[in-house]
Amino acid sequence: MTTTLKIDFVSDVSCPWCIIGLKALEQAAERLQGQVALDLHFQPFELNPQMGPEGQDIGEHLQEKYGATPEQSQKNRDAIAARGAELGFTFRMDKRSRIYNTFDAHRLLHWAEEQGLQSALKKALFQAYFTDGQSPGDHEVLVRVASDVGLDAAQAREVLASGRYADEVREREQFYLQNGIHSVPAIIVNERHLIQGGQPVEVFEQALRQIAAEA
């Protein structure tokens, strides 16, 4: 018998550990095929809610926010790229020179959930930023990525231009912040169990198996 687990995946499209966590979670679910199925919902979190529309140089940003030296930043980027490669995701750090505001991407993801294509859009946005070096704050990029996964381009453009879903996204962001989520990815299973960070596949596999058995 297959147990379906509701997953609220709290994340940002500019968070490299979020795509690592997602890939590991999905591979864990594949290992448990026939036992566990995921009902996946992506919830918004902004790493840099005050970021301006032009973005910021990533080295400068990491130094300002975390006090990271160029050497530390490079070491971290290498570790992220290696983890990504293990999980089948390509990080092209040479193409990603800036960090951007992601609020509009979260609005588009909210709309995509209503269209049944949220998961496809989320993964395509990760690829657009981390592999192709494109800005998740650029409306033209967002419309093109939405169209590529089967969403209506004109409707996507209208959502972005109108400011729709701004209140809903802010409300969800505040809900998770008020419930103690201050770093991502945060994976909440059946609204009760929290798994933090880009854990290895084995950690997710063990957690999913245990939660499914209890359910």
C-alpha cells in the first residue's frame, strides 16, 4: 500500500541548497516507490526580500551578508557544484554573477500551483538561474520559462504586470517566518515533521519511511 505524504517545501528559487534538497527528496521517494508518494507544494521564502530590481554582485552580497571571503565563497560554490553533480543537477557558477529579488517568481509559482504546473515551473526556474545564469527577477525570463513548461505566456505576463497574488505570497511567507522557519530549504511533512537543509538522499529516505510507517 502506498502512503501519500503532504510535503510543504519552503524554499527560494535563488537558494542552491533548495534544489539540492529537492533532488535528494525526490530520489528518496523514488527509492520508496510503491510505499511512499509525495503530494508536493512549494511555499515561498525570500532570502533577500529587500533586494532591489537590479540585483547585486554575488561576491559582494556574500561578503556583506555572511562575511565570506572570496576563498570561502569559492570553496562553498565548489561544494555545492559537487553535490549538485551527484544528484544530476548542473550548477554553472561561472554564469551566475548576481543575486536577484525573487518576489515576482513566487507570485508566478502561486499561480502555477492553481494551474497544476507548480513543480515543473519551480524546477525550470532553478535551472534558469543556476544553470543558465538568467535572472529570476526579470519578467521576460519568467514569462519564457512559464511558457516552456506549458503555462500560458499571456496569462503569465498578466499575472506579473498586475501584481496578482502579492498578498497571498506575503501571507504565506509570514506564516512560515512566524512558525520559526528562518533558513531554507525547510521540508514540512504532513504539517508536523520538519526536515531542514539539503540533506543526503539516505536521510530523506529514512525520514519518509519512518513518517509513512507512523501514518
